[in-house]
Amino acid sequence: MPLIDPVLLKDRLATQSGRFDVDALDECDSTSSELLRRADRGAPSGTVVVADRQTAGRGRRGRQWLSQPEQSLTFSLLWRFPGNAMRLAGLSLAVGLAVAEALEQLGAQGVRLKWPNDILLAQGDGFAKLGGILIELTSDRRGAQAVIGIGINLAPPAGDLLQPAAGLGQAMRQVPERHVLFAAILERLAVILDLFAVHGFPGAKTAWQRLHAWQDMPVSILGEERVITGTCLGVDDDGSLLLQTESGIERILSGDVSLRRA
Ligand code: ATP
Ligand code: BTN
């Protein structure tokens, strides 16, 4: 029996339960890979795949995502949007906002956002990674669709990581029961994704910046060819990162870079 019972989850989701069709698996390669296959076969918007164990969990840029049953929540959600994929700029930021707001609503403290796809937890005078978001977009004649993969640590994962990791247990006295946690995140996602479909990222920008880990702080952007250092001004309406550098304002559009506190 998987750790998530879709019937219990449906009860928890109450009025929003009709928006989601949840399949809970003991194991799969990656919930996002599994959902991409189902999307190809015509799965509807709102399809969710959650798995206790991923044998090939993926992060951005082909990186590995570590998770353990009992100590993680790993799931993917399929969402369709009218129009083409160009309109989905900033979607990973809006999704991060939904997750962070759901965690705050459950009582978590110190949850922050890092551009473009990380959920962080304040620890001492730094941050550790609490969760990650992987967005994969496709479009066809009917519009654009996003496979939104979300991994959240309930406890920090075992294994070697380049950056510090955190678990939800460090953000609140007691981690909520798994169905309560999952339902809160899905509910907030439905609200934010509805807003996003109408207003795009501009509708979420102010709220995102409230939770931005490095607002107005010195940061470096490590690209393949150059390093840009400056003061982080936040994000623009299209979800790009704005940096005040000595030579003016730099706009970082691509997520294929690493952002670091300078
Ligand atoms: P960068 O800023 O260079 O992109 P990042 O840490 O934000 O670094 P991502 O590609 O966003 O990198 O996320 C993938 C990384 O997350 C992996 O390289 C791995 O180091 C780290 N990671 C993998 N599993 C976990 C986990 N469960 N918790 C925290 N971090 C993890
Ligand atoms: C990142 O930080 O680079 C993104 C990590 C995304 C991990 C989640 S776990 C559920 C879904 N399935 C995957 O293989 N990846 C995402």
C-alpha cells in the first residue's frame, strides 16, 4: 500500500477534490517521467502521480533528486493552460510560491524562495534546500501543458550533496500528517495556477518577492562562460532575475545558471 491513500486525500481536498485525479504508486522511475508518458497518452489537466520511491528522481539540468519513502513527498501534477508555452514564463516561480505559502499556512517558519526553482529554509545565517521544482513544458494545438514535479524533504536526504539540505521537521514543531500536507499544497497550487492562467507571473510577483531569500543582497550568477556579480533586485514580470551590477541592470532569463550568495 502506498503511503498516500487517494480516498483520504480526496476527503482532505474537500471543495477542490474535483480538480485533481491522484494516482499513488509504491515506486516509479520519476513521477515526472511517468506523468509525461501519461500526458502523451492524453491524461487530463489535474492528473497527479505521487510515488513513495523514485528510482531515477530528476532535478534540473539532468541532476539527480534524492528521496526516501517516509522522509519525502515526491509528486508531479499535469496542468494545461490556454495559449502557447511562451505565456508560461515564471511558472516555476509561481509554483514555488504556492508550495511556500502552503507550508507557511501549516505553520512552517523560515521558508524562502530561491530563483528559479528552489524552496529554501533559513538556517543560522544561511539557507538549506528544503525542496525543488522541475517544470517540463510541451504545447500542441489545444494549448500548452506543464508537468510540474515537486519534491519536498520531510527530513534531510541521506547522501552527498553539494549544497546543504533541510527537512520540513526543522521548520515546524511537528510535520503535518502526509495527507494534510499534500492536500494543503495541492489546494494552494490550484488557486495560484488559476491566477497564473489569467494574469501570468505579474499576479504573483509581489508575493514571490516577499519570500525571496536574497532580495537586495549581493549575489553571483555562475554561467558557463561568465560570472556576474551584483545586488539582487528581485524578479521582473516575465520571471527573469534582475541584478544591479557596476555596469547597469542585468536581466537573467535562462535558468541554466547557478545563483549563489556572493
Ligand atoms: P544550482 O544553483 O547550481 O542550480 P541547485 O542546488 O539549485 O544548484 P538544482 O539543479 O536546482 O540545483 O537542483 C538539483 C540539485 O539539488 C542536485 O544537484 C542536488 O545537489 C540537490 N538535491 C538532490 N536531492 C536533494 C534533496 N532531496 N534535497 C535537497 N537538495 C537535493
Ligand atoms: C530541482 O531542485 O532541481 C528540482 C527537483 C524536483 C524533484 C521532483 S520529485 C518529483 C518529481 N519527479 C522527479 O523526478 N523530479 C521531480
